Amino acid sequence: MTTVRDKVVSVRSKNAGPFTVTFDLFCPDAATFEEMCASKVLNPEAVGRLYNLEASQVRIFEFEPALAIKISVPRLLPGGAPGDSDVAGGQQFAPLLDIAL
């Protein structure tokens, strides 16, 4: 089974303000980028299920100049709030890697 992990060359997550985390998935070439975009496996419903969010809370952007797919989701807790386990949002991308293509 091929997964997102097998197709991307780099993935990162980071704060996009205190209330949002953004994920950047970089493809190695235009063909892979087009394949991933066309497959629509990275969609609001699938990402929402992974992060216990409504699909309407997930924003997905295909950014061809960087061969990247950007996903933005609300944080469950504001960055730095008591109980926040990842203030920089840097370790939140992992569930995306196992999505089957």
C-alpha cells in the first residue's frame, strides 16, 4: 500500500498563529504533485477525521509553484495554553503520513 509518506519529500507542521496549525507536504516533482492533487485523498473530511474536526474546519490549498499541499486546521488548545503539548505545532503532521493513496 502506498501512503503519503511514500510520496512526499518533506512534511512540516507549524503554528499559523496561536489558534491554527498548518501542514506543508512537499512533492518531489510535478507528476507526483499532480497525482496527489488529483487523488483528492487529502480532503477536508479525511483530515478532519484524523484530527477530530469537522470538515468545515479544515482548509486545503494546492500550491503548484512549491509543489506543495498546505493544510490548515484549528488548534484544539491555543498555542502555549495550559495543557498544550506542542507549543510550536511542530509535531502535529504525523497522522497525515499514513493516509493511503
